[in-house]
Amino acid sequence: MASKFDLVVLNGKVVTASDICDYCIGIKDGKIQTLAESFSEDEIAGAEVIDAEGAYVMPGGIDAHVHLCQDLKTGPHGLGGECADNFETGSRSAVAGGTTTIITFATQTRGEEDRSLIKVVESYNARAEETGSYVDYGFHIIIVRNDADVLETELPILKKDWGISSCKLFLTYETQRLTDSQLLDVMWAARKNSITTMIHAENGDMIAWLTQKLEEKGMNAPYYHALSRPPLVEGEATNRAIALAQLIQNPILFVHVGSALGAANVRRAQNMGLPVYAETCPQYFHLTWNDLKRFHSPTCFENSKMICSPPPPPDASDQEDLFVGLHNGTFTIYSSDHCPFRYNDPHGKASGVLEHAKSMEGESPHACDDLHDLLTRKEGSFKLIPNGIPGVETRLPLLYSGALSTGRISPQRFVELTSTNPAKLYGLYPKKGTLMPGSDADLVIWHPEKTFEPFHLTNAQLHHNVDYTPYEGFKMLNWPRYTILRGKVMWANGKILGKVRDGQYVKRGPSQLSQGLPGADRDPRRVAAWLYE
Ligand SMILES: NC(=O)NCCC(=O)O
Ligand SMILES: [Zn+2]
């Protein structure tokens, strides 16, 4: 007789976004079938058994901000860095850190060959299919131009055929940013297709102007990257984008919000009843400007390992404000913004030294007999360092150690931020993001706190293809013990057990978060009622 379950998880403290209960979970055909206080011997006969030993059992992490296989043009004039992680290594790192679904980016460029968004998505999907993935994955589409015909004809196809219900737009980076009028065009087209607009909100002109002033004073070291992007840069851009979204009446999500000012603007918009959401990331809770100064010297480049945009907040008092937002719902989701540039690599952080030397001396220093030597000897320039830091694997353990263990957030809020809300925001719920009968059996099971030995993180323990972690030496108070993808144990007790072809592409529906908010038809603030008719 066929067994009732394929896999059972016994003795778990099962956490959803709303509840915690001592439950056992029965899994069949990749789906959660039953939650019960106990199972009889007969019921579990023939099933694989995991004893959670009283530890938290949560829905698998959904990381909705992961850069893989992408050439990221985050420097001036489109200078970019190369992603060191492909779908194999990036998803391996995800699964080892308790994440079962990632949403990555398919990125349009301004080249004519990238006019078609569908072709862009096909090209990125081919990169995923080439290696396979250890976790389920989807795409956001990054749109950097406002071709009316493409938006009109292709967004519906992306939505219907690919299940892509979110696009990311930039207010900074020369080769990606859109003007306000272009933003309105794309947001309008997105609204017609129930596509959520994600916004990278930094004022590109402020950054360029401040960068020039810093350069004139010879302030080039990595630390000055933060000074080129004070919180006002995000403050201005969030305010502006909120006004644009209010005009268009379409939900927006601010990606990687890192300042108290940005969070306050989001909160104000939410209090007005606008469908404005915000993502934040570990770097804004675990790093400050001080970390960018840790090794501060004109010829020490180590601090480039902490460079991301927006930068970490100035100090601990800003972080306190961000913690309030994490707690009170201002932040909707918590993602990694995993951006896998290597340090000791001419196409990674080291390009800040090599390109600077080239611009000063007219030629590249002899790359790279000993790049490491060069990195400790030569001055670099912050403006030439690719923006972004790795973190897909450390996302959940850092939130556990920094916020859950310390009582700053509840286990339910942990689940809401890391799984349930990303699923709802990006149209994956309740297939993903919860532990209801019928949901995909995507689980992360932690170690029982009583028996877990805290440890100090080293990059060698991680599974990405990056040669550093910004969290080297951080004390970890727990780590995922099991990661289960659609009923298959992918990661257990420090070992990858799954296969790189186990992950599947996931099609997504419209956002499920903005239902019930005041509709555009009522236009209570008289923005432009005639527009929505
Ligand atoms: N956030 C960051 O510094 N890098 C990733 C690319 C982006 O800016 O969105
Ligand atoms: Zn961004």
C-alpha cells in the first residue's frame, strides 16, 4: 500500500505569519497535506521522517532581490561589474541559507538588441536553464527605456506567458535611469497590466554632483562612497517616486531602502492609504558608515567590500529607526540584494583600483600578477567600484541572529518579512509563503536553540562563488538545519543533498497585497480622476 506521506516533520514549532503551534507536518507529492498535533505510527509508515526537536519550522525563505548572471552597469558611464554567481552557485548558496525561491532580474540594456523585453527574458531564462537551479526561481524585468510599442505589446505577453508581474525601474545610474516622464510612461503601462513597479530610489544627479565635489577634494577612497550618497539622496527620490506613483495609481515597492528618511517617506505614504511598499536588506541593519571606515586609508581597498547603493546608514541611531520600520510594518519584505562581485577580481571590486590607475596613468597597471598586492598598494576610486554585496545565504541567519533572537521581531513577523509578504507582493501566494495544506512543501527548519553552538562566520563556510562576505567574523546564533523544496530535502546538517536541476521556474500572478486599498476610481485626493476613466 502506498504510504500516506512521503515526508513528515515531527515535533516542530511551526510558524506562519500569524501563528505558532506545536505541530507535525505531513507532506505528499511535494505539497503540504496535513498539519496535526501528532501522527500515529501507521500514518507515518513508509515516510521519510525529520525530527525538528522543538525547533522553528517556517515556510522556506523567498528572496525577491537576487542578482545572478547579470552584467551590472552600476558605475559611471555604464561601467559595470560581472556577477560571479550563476544560477548554480547562487541558488546553491540560497538553499544553504534556508531560501527555497529566488526572484532574479532580467535586465534590458539601451542597446537596440535589447529593445524587446521578451528577448531579454528569454536570454536570462537560457542562462538559468544552462546550469539549472537548486531553488525555484522567477524574474523581475528591469526596464530602461520607454518604447511605447514594446510596452504596449510585450508587457501583456510577459504577464501571461512568463508570469512576470513586476518590473524594476531606476532613478540613478546613467545607463539605466529614466526621467520622470519616462517613469510615468512605464508606470502607466505597468498599471494597465497589473504589474507592480519596483523602484531603485536614489537621485542620480545628486550622486553625480557630490561625487564630483568629493573627487575635486581628492576624496576617492571607498569610505567616500557613503558620503556621495547621504540619506537625502534616497529621501528625495522616494518622495518623488511616491508622487509619480500617486499620479499613476499603481502599487510601488521601493527596493533596498537603507535610510531612516526613506523609511519615513514610505510610512507617510502608507498612512495616506497609498499602495506603497518597501524592501529592506541585512546590510542596513548590520553595517554602518563606520564599517566603510574600518580599514580607512588612501591605499587600503578592503572597505570596498562594504560598498552598495544605497550605502549602509550613517550610524546606530539610523539603524534604530530602521528597526522600528522592520517591526511596525513599514517594511513589507526583507531581501538580500545579493550582488555577487568578487573582491580580488578585475571585473569585481578591484576594478575600482585598476580603472582608477588607468584613468590616472593612461594604461592599466599590469593586471594582475598579484592583484591582491595591488589592492593594498594602489589608491582606488569609489566611483569605479561596482555597487553591491553578496548575501543570499546569510539573509535569514542574520535576521535570526540580529532581530529574532534579540526579541526585536516575533517569529511570525520574521516569516512575514522573509516569505509570506514576498509571496503576496509578487503573486506567489498561497502556493509559496505559507504552510497551508495544498501549499508547496517549501520549508526551513532551524536548529533547536538549546543545542546550537553559536559560531563566527567565515566566507569559507558559504556556498556562493564570491571571495568574501561583508559579514566575516559575525556571530551567528542559528543556521538553517534543513531546507526542503517541494518536499525534497535539499540541505541537511551542513550538506547540500539536492540536485541543481531540482529548482523550477515559477510563473507569478498579480500582487495580492494592494487589494482592498482605496481604488483609483474614487481618487479621493483628486489627483487626476479623468485619467483613470
Ligand atoms: N544595490 C547595489 O548596490 N547593487 C545592486 C544593483 C542595484 O543597485 O540595484
Ligand atoms: Zn537597485
